[in-house]
Amino acid sequence: MSFWAQQRVVVTGGKGFLGTHVVAALQARRAGAIHIADLPDCNLCEVADVRRLLADVKPTLVIHLAARVGGIGANRANPAIFFYQNLMMGVPLVHECWQAGVQKMVLLGTICAYPKFTPVPFQEDNLWNGYPEETNAPYGLAKKMLLVQSQAYRQQYGFNSIFLLPVNLYGPGDNFNPEHSHVIPALIKKCVEAREAGAEHIVVWGDGSATREFLFVRDAAEGILLAAEKYDDSAPVNLGSHFEISIKVLVELIARLTEFKGAIVWDKTQPNGQPRRKLDVSRAEALFGFHAGTNFEAGLRETIAWYEKARKK
């Protein structure tokens, strides 16, 4: 607690899905000061906004969560936007934080940065052993450049920044917009709406064979703050749940939990994405004691309950 009491923390993207949970966790730790940097007040792609933010707040710690994100469809439709905005939100921010004398930065990468055919479970040392899965490579590579910058600035300037690689997140407050959402909120929305409409079936992309690992958002927030407090190196660190599930089983589970009783039709003309995703999370546990504590089905139930309530408001 004494560590956090001394911190003036900026959370970029603090109004977003992950950001709101990180801010809540900072409040629970009684951080000395918490400042949210998010649109429309602060556009991280504008260096003038970044400089004004740092001059006004004078943070000791910056947690960079802001990102342009989406599922396979959004990544395929906007590869240039996803590359440019994620790069330009991150690279100038790191540079300006170093120049302003910020004591520490926490940078978030993405599991999409890993090569398409990474051996399972993904180990951080395999991060550079191939090109990412094509549908989200521009996003993954833009985020991975923050790792390069983190290591370069530590080597040349002694700047303290760390780089975390979370798996796909889910939980209350997730983005359920079908144009930009990830697989869990997209499936929850699809099943709930089909149930209410009395639809006989839903259509799901791919063939269901791909696997994914998911991390409950409050667990992710806990991991980020543990790393901020206890880890001081530029070696990348995975954040995951150590639980792998196929998309087929995931769809069946969400259908059951949302009480959708219709058929599931697989559109095999659409991509599966990366064949498998499962992280080796031993480094996070060894370096700063992180271990995800939320049971997957319990987390899904809470997420579904949140969505059912939120959509009725």
C-alpha cells in the first residue's frame, strides 16, 4: 500500500473496458492520485495532447492501456487504421514519458503479436520466431513495437518500462458492438438476441476447431498492478489464465448459459484465425506472483448477467 500511496498514476484508455477495472483496482489500493487519459479530452495520437497531459499531471507511473481493438472482422476491414493508431498512440507516448522523467511505464502488448504457428503453450522467448496470424498482424506488430522501444530505451537511457502480453479478455463492461467486439461478447449478444427472437439457429464463423485462452478482466487488472509494483525489466511477460478452450465448446457453453436452444451453424467460408492460443504463464507467477483466480464458467455467468441487465437500461 505504501508503494501506491506515493504514485501519481496516469491510465491511458481509463474509460475503456480494461481501464475501468484497472482504475477501480487502483482506487482499492488508495493510489496517491489517479488520472484518466482518454478521448475526447486527450488524443494520444497528438503529441501536443501527450505533452500537455504530462506537464499537467506530472505522473510517476503511466499505465498504457489505450488501443484500437476488435475481432477478426474489424481487423480485416481496418488493417491500416489498426496499425497506425496503435503505433502512434504508443511510440510517441513512451518517448515523451522518458523525456518528462516519468519513473515507470506499463505497456500492454497482445497475444496477437505471437507468430501464427507458435508452439503451445506460447512462451515469451518464441515471440520473434515467425509472422503473426494474417488477419490481425498489423495490430499485433504495432503493439510489438512497444516491446522493441521498451528494451531500446532501457538499454540507452535506463528508462524503466515493462511489457505485458495479455490473452483475450472478457467480463462485465466488455464491448458488445458487433462491428468491433471480440468472440465472447459477440457470441453472448448473438445467443441472447436469437433466444429472444425465437430463432432456430445462429451462424458462427469458421469450423470451431480453433482454440483460445481467455482472462477475466478483474484478473487482468490485478496482474497489471502486481507487475507495476514488483517487476522492473523489459523481458516480455504473458498474462493468462492457463485455460484453453475450443471455439466449438465455447459456443456450446455460451448457448447453454444464455438458454439459447437452437442449432449452431458453422460458416466455414470465414476464417478461424490463429489455430491455437494458450500461454505459458509461469514467468508472471515467478516474477510478480500473478495467478488468475476466476473460474471460466463463473466469469461467463457474471458477464452474461451484466449484459442482460445493461441492455435493458
